Amino acid sequence: MIYQKSDWHANGFVRKIVLLFLLMFSGMVLNVRGEGQDVECRASMSLDGVWKFCPAFVELQYNHAFLQKDLPNQKKYDRGAVDRYYGWIEPEFDDDVWWDISVPGSWNTQFEDLWSYEGHGWYRRKMHIPKVWEGKRVVFHSDGANYRTVLYVNGNKAGVHEGGYTAFQFPIHSYLQFGEENTFAIAVDNESLADRCPTERHDWWDHGGLYRSVRLEATEPVYVKDAVVVTDALNSPAVVEVDAEVGIETDTAGPLKLVALLFDPAGRNVAQTSSDVSVQDQNGKSRLRLEVADALQWTPDTPHLYQLVLELQAEGNRLDRWERRIGIRTLQIDGTRFLLNGKPFLIKGLNRYENYADTGMTPNDAAMRQDVQLIKDMGGNAIRCHYPHSPTAYDFYDEAGLFMVCEVPLYQWGRPGHSTKNLDAAKFQLEEMIRTLRNHPSVLMWSVSNETRTRPREEGEEHRKLSEMVVNGNKELVDIAHELDPTRPAIEASNRWPDDPVFEKTDIHAVNVYFGARTPHVDSLGSLRDAMHSKMEKLREMHPGKPILASEFGSWALWGFKADYFPGENYQAGLIRNYWEGLLEEEGFIGGFIWCFADSDVHRKYSTIYEMRCAYGIFDIYRRPKEAVRVMTEIWKNSE
């Protein structure tokens, strides 16, 4: 729902009725029984719905102590107390005059006056916490908020998170009042700064605020903390290995056992095993192995999903139940070949931002399903993006059979003003991304960066040192990806090839392929293939023996402009076709990603762009197809 002045603010009566409806139903508790009754092992409460919101412009950031009457006004912004907010975080604060905002949702799409706002925003909401949750471990979950998030519960600082595209959580049970109303206050900012990841400038718009879902989850103090699932589809029978971690936040935990059950797509229990939990220093570990006869393999054409259930038991009593859908499949690199389940696999992909005309970056299930279907109808089998998509998106990709290249938003790092602070942020986000998404069969590979300056762009010592920092940083990120997940390739999407020194570390040469034609007309496109082949030959000479992936290739085109020259649809279609057919002739080529799926909003700070919308899409932002859709559908469908 988009709250624009033109419709939302215009009718106060309708607005109040809708808000009343949302308030009644947005905070409903899921899997929670009444007071005094038993609860499920994992109970959850949605925090989606209507919150109170204040756009905290810089004047409030520098001076907000006046909101708490017993404090003197601040004279200046105290960066040492950046997370010490006053007045508005307290339960008794009167937020009645604040705006109403829908969560999940971006403040940039919900308020016309904030269309281009980049700064801080404050959120407040009161929620009743069930009495039956007392003694449980209660965690605040966010699927993503942009960029820095500070949570206060009943006036107490409960957690800080940085990074706009990874899910995160804070334990908050020690701050809650059970059986009573509790106040949640959240400060978020979407500032693009030189020491962040992404940095101060990138080619998408960081929508601000709680733009993805939030919820609470309650478990016992002894619970399944995490599990890493690795499958071997080539073994007979197929193997599912599970390394589980158990969290223990009590001194009274007795002997623990973990039971693993696997159900096939028809719901039949096809494998089961159990193992004792080894406990050391308040942490438990368990390794389980399941064998699956006649396993159904996960592929883009046959995306069979099994249900894995882990039950944590103590003296026969169930303490926790952890569930995930998994796919049984194996990825391999054999020289210059890329194999799925032992067979060569050609990646036919599109770069896709999670961006919609009405909701911005906020996930929209119906729109997401439409995008997935459009890609599948083209014959596509993979997606790439400069940042992780929302967690729910990967469930859609698992179901539909769409591979996903997951990338840290370390974008064009290495400009003057950048430093290892960007790298520190990227390391943290890479680890979060992998830990959150590694059990999805749709996750194809990890990308640690895009178009970073691994070679100096300008002369001089400053630029040489920046490039040295970037090369070393990218190599560190590749090492981290290999350590956290040795089952998937790690790449760096490069525009500094063929002599990119990071290619010594990566498993696949991921190259962004852009060559300018002599003139921007379809008649000149033949020259692109010759230039590309020459550069590919150098790449194979300098870094032999690895597969080559075209992580980007494409051109700008305006929907409905049918010209054979730039920025016409026919020119874009001809260029993309020319690239693809030329790439298929290259030795070691394993596939590529068109830049890009759909037109999208660009960063508001760009001044050299033609408009505030990037038109590289083969669909426009409303998902109307351009000529390249017809052309590439014909090519990809014929190559199946």
C-alpha cells in the first residue's frame, strides 16, 4: 500500500478506517496459544503493520534532548553517544502527532515529500507480549533494514546492526515485560557514506527504513541455533549431511539428542536418524547423515524440494523443532566446465534488482512471482544482483528452479576516500549472507564484489595504493567465502580484466562485458564480437584453466522507442544477441547474465545519468517487454 498525498492523505476518514483495520490484524500472534496454555516449540509474532514514524532530519539528530523534559538541550551532535536517543524511545513519549507508516515499506515510496530523502527515521510501536513467553528466549528478527538500525525496547538499547540487505536478529527477552504492553523504538538511516558497503555512490537507490518484514520469535533457552546442510546427489544413495549447532542459555540442560527427519516432495518420510549432542561451553554440536534412495534431484527444470526437520529432545521431551526445505544437488567445476549433478550446465541469466514501481525495494509476493515467471518463460535459469534479495525471495527461487548469484554490495570500491572500513563492512555482510542463505538449493555461487578498482584507474601513488588495498581485500573475501562454504564457487565480478590479479583466487572468471560499437547502430555491432574475442584470448593466456562467466552484458533502451540506434529497443536487442552468440563461441564459456531484467531507480546522487531511472532493462519498470525479450526468448528456448 502506497501512502501518497494524492490519495492517502486526502481522505482522512478512509485513512482512519484502513489504519484501524491494519492495527487490528497486523500484530496477530502466530502459533501462540492463550494465556496459561502450552505453546509450540517456536512461537512467532509479526511486527508488520502500522508504526508511528518521524523523519528525523539533521536538526533532530543534532538536538533531540528537548524531547525529554528533564534534560538540557544539546548544543552539538555527540558522535560518542550516537545511539543514545532521548525522549522518543521512552514508553511514555507521546507519538500521536507522528505519521503512520506501513512496515514493511520504504519511507521514500510512502511519503511524496520523502521521495529523495536520505537520512534518519524514527519508528515507534507498542505490542502486548504474551505471559506464556516468560522464561523463553525471545528474539527480534528483521529481514533487512536500510542501513544502520538501532533497536530500543522499553527505553533500553537492545541491539545495533549495520548493512541494508542482510537479515539480522537481537535477543530481547531481558528487556521485555511479559503479559504487558511493550514499547519498541527503532532508529534507522539510509545514508550513503564513503566508509560503508555500499559506499557513497552506486547505481541503485537505497530505500530507507524498515523496508522488509520484522517479527518476534520465542524458543526455549535450549534451541537449534543453526544447521549447515550439504547434499551429494551423485552418491548412490544420495547423501544429506547436517552439521547442527545448539544454543544453550541455561545451566540446567541435561543430555540432549537431535533427531533428523527427511520428507520427500509428496510428504513421505524417506530418511531418519538421530545423534547425541556434544556440549561444550554452553554450545552444542551434532553431525547427522541421511541416505536417500532414488533421490529426486534439484535442477532448474525439476526443482524438487525435500523438507528437513530437526527435533531437539531432552529425556524424550521435544525442546525445539527446526525446519527447512532443501534440494538435493551437486555443483562442480571440472577444468573449464561447470557441472550440475555431473552434467555441463549453461547459465542463462539476468541481473535483477529487487525493485518495483509502486513499493520500491519492499518485497511484493505477487510481483515477485510475476518476475520469476517472466524469467522462466524466457528460458532463463539464473539471477544475479549487487545485493542479497529478501529471504522470502529465495523460497520462490527454490520453488521455481532459478539459480541465484548472491553478492555483497561492495560496489566500485577503491575511489579516493575509500578505506579498509568498507572491507570490514563487506566481511561482516558476507558472513551474514552466507550463514543466512547457504541452505537454499537456488544459491549458485557467492560474489564478493562488483567492479572494484583492482587496477589503478589513474596515475599516482594514491591510486596505486588504493588498488593494492582493493586486490588484497577481495582476496580476503574470497578466502572467507571458501571457508564458510566450500561447496560453492566464489567470484569477483570484474571490469578490470583480463589482467585482474584477484582472478588468481576466484574459482570462475566473472567478467563484465561492455565494448562500445564504432557507432551506436545495429550495423556496427559486428565489431564488438572481434574486440571481445581478442580480450578473451588474453584472459585465457593470463589465467588459464578456469571457466568464464559473463557476469554482465547489455545496453540502455527506452521502452517503445523502436530505433535501430541507441537508445532504441532494436539496438539493445541486436547488441545483446550479438554478445550472446559471440560468447557461446568462446572456449570455457559457462553462461552469462544480461544487464538487466527490468528498469530501476538509480541513486539520487548521480548527476551524469540521463534520468533518475536506469533503462538497461529488457523490461521496463512496469514489466512491459522490450524487443530484447522476444529475441532472447527465441534464442534461449531453442538452446534447451
